Amino acid sequence: TPPLEAAPLSATTMPQPEVRLGVVASMEWEAFLVLKDLRERGYTCPQGAAVEPNRAALKFDCHLWRAARLHSEDLAVQSSGDSTPLDGRSYGQRAAEQGLGANVEVVVAGHNTSMHMIVQVLRSDDGCAALMHEALKVAAVGYSAGGSRGHHWTLLFSTSDLGPSDLDTTCYPPDVALMQHERGGSADLYSNHLAEASHRLP
């Protein structure tokens, strides 16, 4: 799946989120929970393809997250608008270096919230199909601020069906159990937020 690049939001200024090395940032984790929820309740892509609810919960893996975060950081540093790092490494190579193969990459630039980023990808039929593909079992979202586009997101997915002993959870935020309990169980949890974000996009 070719990378996707979103148009930047118009003149919206927000404080830069805190991004700590070694721990998933709250906005990265929120983006994952939004995606997980969408897949569990199903979605209709722009050209009308209906994706049935996928009850196999998407898993977050820290191998993929490190690869996604590093990729986003590289794109922010090079500030060229390109979705490929200057050293030419593919997303598959980047993920393999971190210890887990990746099958799909989605790259988005210009959005400073997870909701706007997800909405932008869902507006593309190819992007929607990539996010909702039933064969994808593991995912991660990496974010970095900087460069001419301001905000860079990398979403990586793998078809590997990792068990509890294989899944790398060492980067999970300390309050992850609470976050999952409060945000992960309601099918309508993000619908209003996504609709609001969609209306704000040009």
C-alpha cells in the first residue's frame, strides 16, 4: 500500500504535545484506540465498501511503535515533504530492524491531533481499506513534530498474530489499563469526536 500524505490543516495553533522517548505518547495511544474501535464496530469506506466488524482485537506492539516513531522523526528532521527517509530505508526494513515485520504503512503529515489524522486517512478509499483490512493483527502509531509540515504520523501494521508472550508491551504508558477501560469499551465513544474533526477539515 503506497504511503498517504494529508494536506495540512489551515492556521490551527496548538501547544506541542509531550513526547517521551521509550513511552508511547498519549496522542499516539489515542490514535490506536480510535482505530481499534473503528475496526471492532465496522466502517463504510468513501466508495461504499462496507467493512464488517472485526472482533479480533487489534494489538499494539512496541517493536512497530519504535519503527513508526523513528520514521516520523526522520521525516520531521529532513523537512522535505517526502514520505521516504533520506537514507532510503523502506518501512519494512525499518520495522525489521526493530524486531517485527510490517506489511502496511500509512504516512500522514500536517495534522496536530489524532482525530484529524484518522479522519484524513478515512477520506481516502485506499487509506480506509488499509486501516480496516481484516488480515492486519498488530499495529502501532508513531508521531513527531517539526519540519515544514509541522506534524508527522506513521502507522505501521503487521499480519503477525502475536500471542501474549511475543507481544512487546515495554513502551506502554503506565496508565494503559485505565485508558483501555475508559476508552476501549464503547462503540459510540469516538463518533462525535470524529464527526467534529471531519467538519473542521477543508
